[in-house]
Amino acid sequence: MIASIFALAAGIDLSNPYILLSGACIILILSYFFNRLSDRTNVPSVILLIITGILVRFGIEQAHYDMPNLMPYLEILGIVGLIMIVLEAALDLQLTREKYPMIGRTVIVATTCLIATTFAVAWFLKSQLDITFGIAFLYATPLCVMSSSIIIPSVTGLLQDKKEFMIYEAAFSDILGILLFYFVISFLEEGGMVATSQFFVSLILTILVSLIATAILIYLFKDLKSQTKLFLLTANLVLLYSLGKLFHLSPLIIIMVFGMALANHGKFKSLLNRYGVGTESIEKIEKEFHLITLESAFLVRTFFFVVFGMTIDVGNLLNLEVFLISLAVVACIFIFRAIMLHFFARENFTPELYIAPRGLVTILLFFQIPDEFISSEVKPGILLYVIILTSLVMTYYLIKDKMKRDQQNGNGGAEEKVKVSTQEPELNPVDVA
């Protein structure tokens, strides 16, 4: 059966645009069903997409076609996907007075987990591989960034406070992890004092640019009547991100500030009214833009992880040393996460402890390590194993948590039924008479 499938595939002309278009549509349809399956089983759709990419590569190789160089496409998809995912997360961040303590806790947990885990993983990589601590720290940083692209759709079934905690933590982990990654590169290239001063100057400039760009974009788009204004707005944000990178700023902060300002525009009602900006038009833009962001993130995320799967050499996964190193990295992630949640978050931090998957940001940063810092000692298989293992741990405990809550709800319902059935029936006075 398999041989006949590959024989059929060998006769397909992959240069035919209709074949490629059909394949792309099939992948999108599969991605939709993977999302539905993920909602029911808590198995991350990302894992299924990566497996799909691996199978596509296997099919291409078995059909005796040459694998094209997919890295340029992977990088572009990753950048756009990162923008969409951070924007999606920012649009979900509702800032209210009641949530300030929780937001503070998530910032502390995201920061301490990132720094402590990165140091631990870097120390372990240095002790096991022939690399300097600086290179080890650079490689460890992507491995210690949580994936909001996996967490946000995976925690929809949690209790509201737990779900919000994870969404905020994942969003801050993405931002802080990316800032740390580029700070480490600057530190290795320029040295300590220069890198530190450049980092803080860049951060201050980024915040100023974020506030100015957000105000200008909202003012310009509030009364725009064009039916294509949302894609025009998206193009402006991607342009701002690209220009920010070219000028060595932290452009994801620009994206996050814009998304949070749009989602919380009601807090600036008096300021907006002073400049003749009505909140009704902004609210309409926010709702429509949120929808198009969700759709765009789904599209880009689908092709990113499938293309990533196509770049994976399965032979790297058959290395026992790679597997054991990955296992130790995952152990570091959860040990330090447990410590930080215990001290800074809450007493009952299950299943939050086990929700720490790695995904798009990890992959994107891993492939953006400059050539002069790339080491053959660090195998790409470590990256894939960490993504798979952390996702499987999250899946297991999300399923376990769901079963536990379903059982509690079932017991509660059963107890209620027993209580009702054992109550003494009320006697009607007419019947007594």
C-alpha cells in the first residue's frame, strides 16, 4: 500500500502550481481538524503539524525529488507568525485594576523562570559539550522561552483565573525571552558595558517609538472607510517591526504596546475625546482586527510548523546522547518552574506547573543565532526533543486536569441528585385532610 502511494507520488509534477496549491489547501484543512482534535484531546496541534511536515519530507525523498532549501521561507514565516502571535496575545490582555496583582505575579514568574532556567541549562550544556559558557547561554535562551502560540489555544478549558495567568505569563515570556536573546548576542559581540548601555538605550527608544506609532496609527485609521483597512494596518505593523529590527530596536514591544492599547482603548476615553477620536470607531476596529489577527496567525502558524517539520533530519533524533541531553534540559525547565511558582505565584499551581511548552519563538530564535556563534556540538535534535517532550508533558497534565474536573462535576451532580431524592416529600394539607 505504502509502496503504491510513493509510486503514485513519483509521477506527480511538483512544479505544477495546481499541485502545490492543492497541497497547501489540504494542509490548511488538516490544520483545522488538528485544532478540533486538540480541543477535544489537548494534544497540541503544533506537534501534529510538525509530524505532517516530517511525513511530507519523507514522501518527497521516497519519490526521489530533491528537497529544496526551505530555510529562507521558514525565517519569513517565523517572523510574520511571531508578529501575529504576539499581537493576538496583546489583544487578549485586558488591563483592569483587579488584574494588576496577577499581572505583577506573571511578570515576576516569567522573568525569574526565564533567567534561572537559562543559567541552569547553560551550565548543563557547557558541562556536557565542548562550548564556552557564553555560547551555551545563547543556545539555552531559546530553549527557555515559553510558547504563547501553543499555550493560548491549549488553556481554553482551564478555570478562568488559571487561564488568564497562563496567557499573561506566556505573552511576557515571549517578549522577555526575545529581549534576552538579542542582549546576549550584543553582549558576546560588544562586551558587557557596551551591550548593557545599548540595551537600555534601545529599550527606551523602543518604548517611545511604540507610544508615538500607536497614537499615529489609531488616529489615522479611526475614520478610514476602505474595506481593506485591516490588512493595511497589518502591513504598517509589519513595516514598523522590520524597520525596528533594522535600527536595532526591540520591535515586538511596538507590536505588544499597539495591541494592548487597542484592546484597552476604553481607559483612554477622555484623552481620545479631547482629540476628537470616538471610542465607537476604535472598538469596531479592535473587534475586526482581532478576528483577522486570529485568522492570519492560524494561516502562518500552520505553514511555519509544517515547513519546520520538512527541515528536520530524523536521523538526528536517533542519537541517544541528544535524547539524554534534551531530557536533562526538560528536567531543568520543570524543576526551576516549580521553585518559582512556589515562591511567587500561588499555593495551588497545578496544572500551571506543567504548562511550559516550547514552540515558534524557540525555533525562530534558534535559527537566528549568528554564524560566528553556531556550534556543531549543539545538535538540532535537542531543539525538537525539547519541543516534543514539553508539549507531551503539558498534554498529559491538561488531560488529567480535565478528567479530574469532570469527575468532580459528575460527583457534585450525583450528590445533588441523592440529596434531592432523599428529601422528605412535602405533604399537601388537602391530602392530609
